[in-house]
Amino acid sequence: MGTEVLSLQESNLSPEIIKQNVLPYYNLQNSQISIIKFKDTDKQRAVYRVNYKDKNYCLKKVYYNLNDLLYVYSAIEWLYRNNIRVSKLLPTIDNNRFVSYRDMLFILTPWIEGEKCNFDNLDHVLISVRKLSEIHSVSRKFRPILGSSAKEGFEDYYISTLKHFEDLLKASNESFKYKDSFSRQFISSFDINLRLAKLSLDISNKIDNNELSKSLCHGDYVNKNLIFPPDLDPWVIDFDKCKVDYSAKDLAYFMRRLLKRENTKWNVELALSILDAYNELCPLTHSDLRYLISYICFPQKYWRISRDYYRNIHKCNKSAFLTLIINATSKTNLQYDFALDIINQVQKKFNMTLL
């Protein structure tokens, strides 16, 4: 018997147990159920596909508490009422929007059919960006229902970038101390990564937090959470990480995930097209643009891998970390050229100074 099957049974999350104890609340006890995803971590979660007659559903065991669930429910309802395609939480037979079983919470939504957003399809990318601007536009005044958590971000991005910059300097000191294979690879590209981090830090230092646009943010707005049906009006799914935050963070997260890929690697024209598409509905302030450019330019992977390596140097898999740092540094020159070019282009296009 596989480890996952054992974990599912020990966690009372096997399809059979769920069928007996959760699905009756939806009158779906006679359905077929299969496990799609199971993560047995601190934030334990499970996703099931449920088939009944000619209908398909997605049953999800969430990893957060009831107050957070009420917040997620509020966000989905708000967007649904503002004509965004989101998968609503379906009611139980006693008209609740969740099932509690053994201190675990479950939600049921329709199963969304379609194609996952294709990052190699420019139409998909730009439609997704416009959809994000629409989400931000209609949720400026979002308020969750009574009893919800107050989920807010608003982290000072300059302070965060400064901490990451200091982590790189600490990692540099560690690399000269250990001088192992990882450290030699880290040092070989330290100068250019430090220049990237310095650019990011200098730009973030000019952000006026009062000028940053605020809205409900998805928190994980990436291609797997955008499903395109034939009419190309995408469904937006998985609002587990949503919160009220700086809108630029949502867009920056999407852009960095897209731009670091092999097929779209650090493409300035693509980045500018995205800014144009978003700006059509939600004009970006100068501070929004500073946040975006600073976020995209920071050498995120290089910082995170080196931080984690030196924190865990005596117990980590050193060869795995060496492979990670080699991959992370392979495109640094491209990212640096991109950073200089995008800074120059944005300053001209938006008639502003970033640095």
C-alpha cells in the first residue's frame, strides 16, 4: 500500500470515508469520487473529483479555519455579483456552504471544464491580465461578511526588499566561510545578482505607500488558476490566498511567473503589453509601477535558494541545492538586461523616474 494511501486513511481523507461522511450532506452519497490532489503538510489539503449522473463537482478539504473560509466565501460572492466567472460554493442540504467533519472543513463547487491558461498563447495572457484588472476594479470597496477574518496584506515592500538585500549580504559572508561547491557557484554570479537587488531596492525606496492602488487580491493569480472555456472568458478559481492588498502585488506575481519561463524569458515587449492591457481599465499610479518593476527585477530565486541553503547547511541535500543555484543563475544576465531595458522603457512610456 502506497504512503499516500496510508496517509489518506490515517487522516480520514480516503475517498471511501469522504463518500460516507461528507457527500451525504450534498445528497451525493451515490456518486463516484476520486482523489485529485493530496498534500499531507502543515497546511493539509485534499481535492476530489465527484461525478454524479451527468454532473461533475470539485470537493475540497481546506487548510484554514472557519473565519478564513467565510472570508473566501465573501470574496467569491462579491466577484460573482460583479460578473466575474468564479466557482461558487454550493449549498449543503441544510443550506450551509461547507461541511465540518472531524474538525476538518470541506467545500463543494462545480467542476470547471476548459483549458488552463496557456502562457505561450498571447491572447490567453492578455485576457488574463484584463480579467485581473477587472477583479481589482470591482473590488476596491470589498467588505467581507460578519464573522470573517480581516485578511489584509499591505506589507511595506521597501522594508521587505531591504531584508532580502541584507540576506544576500549575509549569504555572501557564509559563502566565503564554507567555500564548498554551492558557495563557489553562488559567488560566481554574486556581483550581477547584487546589482539586480540594488536596482530593486533603489526603486522600492521611492514607493509612496499612500499612492499604491488597493483592492481584493487573488494572491495566487497564475495560469493553473485560470480556466479558459471555448468563449475565452476565463474562470478564476482557488481563492484560498485572497486578501485585501496592494493591487500591484497581484499583477507583479503573475508577471514574474510568466517572464522567468524558458519560452517567455525576460521579454520586455511582453512585459510592456501586459502593463498596457492592465492599464486600460485600472490606470497604474507611479508607485504601482515602481512596485511592479522592483518586484520583477529582484533576483528572487537566487535570494531564496541561498538563504535556505545556509540556514540548513548541515542537514540539507547539497547536490540538490547545487543544481537549484546553477539553474537560478543560468538566466541572470538576461534578467539584468531586462531590468535595465524595462526601467528605461517604463520611464519613457509613463513619463516618470523609477530610480
